Amino acid sequence: MLILVWIVVCVIFYLVQKVLGNSGHALELFALLTAIALFFIDRLSRKEKK
């Protein structure tokens, strides 16, 4: 599971840097997208346990 989280965060970081570059909002967008992705990964992992 930790490897999945790491890969998702790296992909999100790459995409945000590719689209926004050194924009001031890149870090904010990265944090928001990472939080959303981690939320959905948590939901999926809880579904599998049931």
C-alpha cells in the first residue's frame, strides 16, 4: 500500500510541475490533489477489508 501511495504522489507531483512549473499555485494544487488521492486510496483500502 505504501508503494501505491508513493507512486501516486510522484505522478501528481510530476503532472503539477509539468502543467504549472514554478507558479505560486503549484504547491497548493499539489497539496490539494495529493489529499484527494490519499482520501480515495484510503476509501478503497477500507472497502477491501470488509
